[in-house]
Amino acid sequence: MGKINFGFWRARLRLLVLTFLGFAIAITLNFPFWALAQSTKTDTASNTIVPSTPAAAPIQPSIRPSNGNELRGIWLTNVDSDVLFSTQNLETAIKRLKRLKFNTLYPTVWNGGYTLYPSKVAKASFGVAFDPIPELQNRDMLAETIKFGHEQNFAVIPWFEYGLMTEEGSELMLQHPDWITKRVDGSHVFVHGEKNQHRLAWLNPVRPEVQKFLTDLIVEVVTKYDVDGIQLDDHFGMPAELGYDDYTIELYKKQHFGRLPPQDFNDPEWMKWRANYVTSLMKKIAKSVRAIKPNCIISLSPNPKEFSYAKYLQDWYSWVYLKYIDELIVQIYRDDINNFRGELERPEMQEIRQKIPVAVGILTGLRVQDVDMRQIKGQVKTVRELTFDGFSFFFYETLGNRDASFETLLFTPAPRPDVRSIASR
């Protein structure tokens, strides 16, 4: 029997131990099991959830964009969240987000048919300067957000969350019932929420008064406040089944030799005709904003391309080429990681990101839906692997008690991508 080579076996044993320790560390970094998954808090009407078969994210280290730039946004809402409802809550939240290494705030300023800041435009249009809830009285929430945000070097981009939508019974709707558009059967209400608590109506983008109102509202914010941009989302459109109000029908007849609009709201020509008015409004907003503040970011957070057009007559793909928007954050709210990746790999997504920075909206929870941290980490990892320009989380309250987990995800500070040049990639 030959002599035992103890040096050889000691080296092999040392290698095995190091390998095991490395594996254990990797698991700890990517599976923060010490963080408690916060119960989710909202079912705001601003997001469409597409359920699918849940799948755990793969256990792999995160990949950073090579240039170090990364949009790290967070939406601040006034539904199922109290972050905007006191000066102290707001300041505390922004300091926390700075510590967690976010870089962009999207605070809602237009929700339910009311502004969340004192608005002369709203006051003149329907008699109410801002949402009458007690928590917003005697303060300017938007001014506070900008002050605290800029002190912490955040970009602050007010989010006109409701777009062309309003709550039924809002003062806006009561004062201007003729601004509301209808279905072919004359109805106009859209019911949302697990208790049907949201009864929504839509302003008609075909009407010049509606176009002027929304443009004036956005111009007011850009003029009055030191904002870094403004954001519209999937509600800046018009549900495809609408457009059968008297004003729109008469205008269509005038432009079509007396013919009535098709009864089929999915008729391609009828869809295109109405979509053109949404595009016209987008053009008016972009031109007005840039005339006042040329470097103001015009951000859009829509649904994926085909759904946006088919559901809301929102042709954001064309808007990119028409240079109406500077930043795109596409809402990809999927549970299944393969479905999530599939949306990011669609040809139009790959194409558009050669024109402007494109980030991804990631769901971190709802009041009626928990989202596991492994899913969030897996989706961020996929965004980074495919070298998109970053992500924004919906929404602040659902970060929950998971700071340690987000700290491992956003482990070093990162500047926002350069919205004027995709060479920053």
C-alpha cells in the first residue's frame, strides 16, 4: 500500500470548505429570509394586474448595468398609503428612500378628479382648488415633496395619475357633465375594486375644453414648481368602448360625410380616428411644457404596446418617434418570471430603448396581493440582465418592513440615466 499524501488531501479539504461557504453566502445574499413580507396595501385603479402562474425567482447574483446609471423610481400614492398625508411622514419616507439608494420620486398630484396641490386651474375649472381631505389642508404636499426630495438629490417628477379619468360624482364631473364620454348604449361608469368601491368616468379627449384643461393643469405645475419632469400613465388615453357621446358622434359625422361611427368599437378606422385625438393632446402637452422648461422630462408609464392601444387607444409607440416623450416606464405586472421576461424581449421594447431610456414598472404589492421578495429580486435581476435603464416600484407603502432586502438589491448609489442621450447606456 503506497504512502498517503497528506498535503494533497489537506488542499482538497480546504477547497471543499471554501466552496461550501461561498455557496452559503450566495444563498444568504439572494434569499433574505430574515425580512418579513409586508401585507400589501392597495388596489388603486391606476394599475391593471395580469395574474399568471407564480414562479420563484432563480437564485443568482444580481447584474448591474455596465455604465452604473440606473433609474430607481418609486410611486408615492394617496390610496392605501399615508405617506403624503403629513409633512413628517413625507420627510421620513424620503430620507428612508435615500438610505435605500432610490433616485426618483413619482408623487401623485391628480387623483379622483382633484389635484393634491393648491391649483388655480382646478379652482377656475370646477371650483375646488385641491382635494378636500383633511390631511392636505393648510399645506402644499407637492412643494414639500420637491423640497425634501431635492435636499436628498432626488429627481421629483409629479405623476398625473388619473389622466383623463375621474371619479363619478367628483366636482369636476358635476360641473362639466358634457365633458364625459359614453359607450354605445349611453352608459359611462367603469366599476373597479374588490368591493366595487371605484366608480370611474372618462373625460373626452376629443373635446377642446378637455384638452385645454389637462394641458393647463400640467403647465401650471411646470410653471409654479421646480419639478424635474411630469409623468402620465395608462390612464392618459380613452377606453376603446367609449366615444359615443353626442359631441364625438357629431364631429365624426361632420368629417365622414354624415356617416355614424361604427357600432363595433374595435373597428380599425374608428379606433385610429379616436386615438389621433389622444395623440393630438399628447403633442399639445409636450409642446407647451417644453416652451416653458425645455429640459423638463416628459415621462410616460403605460401598459405594454398592444394592450395600450387596444384597451386605451394610447399609441405610445408613435409618440416616441414623434419625440413627445423623454422617458418610458412600461408597467410589466406579471407573477411568472418567464412571462415577465417575454414582455421585455418583445421587438418593440428592444427597438424603443434605442431611442429613449426605457425602464420597467415592477409591482411590489397591493392591498389585496402580496408580492414575495424573491419575485421582486428576480424581476430586477432580469431587467438588469437585459440592460434596460432601470425600474420603478409600485408603490411606497408596499416596501413594508423589508429594508434589509432592498439594501441588498440596491447595494450602491446610482445616477439616473441620461434622458437626452441613450449613449449613457
